[in-house]
Amino acid sequence: MRSRYSAFVVGDADYLLRTWHPSTRPGALELDPEQRWYRLEILRTGDGGPLDREGTIEFTARSRLDGMAAEQHEVSRFVRVDGRWSYLDGS
């Protein structure tokens, strides 16, 4: 999760696509270079340990765009594919 947040911070759409589960991955991802992500707060985690195949993470990420503050709150689901975590979806 933290690595995906960092990818948003630096605008690395390729990394975000590579770490997205193939069943839900979009064909392309366009990030707004003007959006500045500045804070990630992890609120809760569920499973996701070394022996788990699935895990969840609830977070709030804060950003600014055109002088306006924005907040994204999500509960993300991750699954392990070939030993690596992949973002499945969020609500």
C-alpha cells in the first residue's frame, strides 16, 4: 500500500498498473501531474500477513489540486499473486 501511495506521489502510473490485479486493472491510467499528494494515514489493516493470500487496508490520503484540498478514504483489497501483493479493488 505504501509503495502504491508513493507511486501516486511521484506520478508513476506504470508502477500502479504493474501492482494492480489483472482482473480489475484498467487498460491505461492517467495521473494529473498538478495533483500533489502529501499525507497517507493508515486507519486499519486486516489480514495480509506472511501466510495470508488476501488482505485489506483502510486509509485516508490527502492531496491538493488547484489550491483545493482533497481527501480519498478507501478500504482497499489486496491479493497475493505469485508471491507478490496486487491491488484488487477498493470501496
